[in-house]
Amino acid sequence: DIEAAKSDGSKYRGKKHSYDREAFTKVQDMSGTGAGTSQIAKATGLTRQTVLRIVGDPHGCEAALMKWGL
């Protein structure tokens, strides 16, 4: 049962994200230099929506990577 697995944080981690630690870092770096969303997406191979999610909630995305051990 998914609800039971969610209560034990080590078992249910949700869907694996489309980005890894390297892509996450590259998005952060490029965003810090003022690069646009489309430019970052092309450089990393991620979708614009994923780039926007990482830029908008870096702490949540970092936590998700940690949860997956990435």
C-alpha cells in the first residue's frame, strides 16, 4: 500500500526526476549568471518546465536529489 510506504520515508520516494546532480548544478550556475530559461534548457537537455522548477524551488529539488541518493 502506497500510504503505508509513504509513512516510512525510506521506501516511497515518488517518481525519479529527469535531472541528476550534474544538470542541477549546471542549471544553478547558468541561472546565477543571468542565462535565460530556454538557453539553460538547450544547454542541459532538460525541458523548460524542469529548469523553471529547479530555479523556482532549488531547496525542494535538492531534497529530491538527496532522497534518491543522487
